[in-house]
Amino acid sequence: MKTKILGLIGIVMISTILGACSNYKFKEDHSYPVEDFKMTDQRGETVTLEDLKGEPWIAMFIFTKCVTVCPPLTYNMTVLQEELVDLGVEDYKIVAFSVDPETDTPEVLTEYLSNYPVPDESKWHLLTGYDQKFIEQFALNSFKSFVKKPEEGDQVIHQIYYYIVDEKGNSVKTYDGYSETEGGVQFETIAIDLKTLIGERLEK
């Protein structure tokens, strides 16, 4: 009898969870239009904002000489991609804007990415091919994100967030990509949000 009761409780719990998931809606935090751009990725290919439109993408800001937050920020993105693989999510891209474009050539970015356990490199665009002033203004205008290269030293100041950009090219949600707080980066939440946004786009 006790076993049957526990079994029924388990069925009810699973049904409740599945019901909650089916009713889940993506909620944007904001809507900032990403400025038009034409850049070069780690494969030496030209990437524009127009190329990325049509499906959501995840953005971040990094640079290869970074000795603090960029390695974990990049590694965490590979963990997030694993979550997306597990959820069967396919229609997305991962876009990393270099905040040190003078140093970060396509070849340097390729070498940098090779140091990480990337599940699917074809989804990644590590972008460069612009000047320092451009990326500082671009980050601020498109993502409300601070980027500044100091006059001395090679450690560029930048923020450590992930940004979901919708299929129209608007930054709509921001997440902590490097968290030292309890619970850490919310990989599952980000992955489910992206999956939900993709599903809602396909339903339109």
C-alpha cells in the first residue's frame, strides 16, 4: 500500500513539473537593438548582424590575454552549450566579441578556443576586425555593457555577462556568466530560456 502511494505521489509530481514547463513563457528583461556590424570570426569569415538574424544567439565579451574572468567565462559557455545539446536545442549561435581586437586576430582566437572543450565549434563566432574605440561604443550602445582598455597594461576592463539576442537582433535578457555566489551560473535557466524563445519564434 505504501509503495502504491509513493508511486502515485511521484506521478503527480512529474505531471506538475511537465505542466509547468509547457506553460513556461520567455520573459525579456529589456529590448536594446544591436547596432549593425560587419566583423571577422575565428575562421576568417565575415559575420554581420544580418547574418545572425532569424534565430536567437548568445553574446559575451572576452579577450585572449585576459588572466582573470575570461577563461571561466569561456569555459562556462561550453558548459551551457552542453545543456543546450542535452535539451536538443539547435537553432542558435554563440557570439563572443573581442574587447582587444588589435591583439585578437582570427588565428589567435582560433588558438584560444582550441583550449576549451567546445561541444560544437560550428555554433561559435569569436569576432574581431574593428578598432578599440568601436568595440567600446558598440558594447555600450548595443548591450549597455562597459568596456575600457586602460592606458597602461593589457588587461581590458569589461563586464562578465551573457546576453540573449532575439531573432530580430535585439538584446533581450542578461545573465551572470561568471558567478562566485552560491549556486553559480544558472546554466539550466539560460538553456531553458533560449529553448523557449526558439520555440515561441517557431510558433509565430
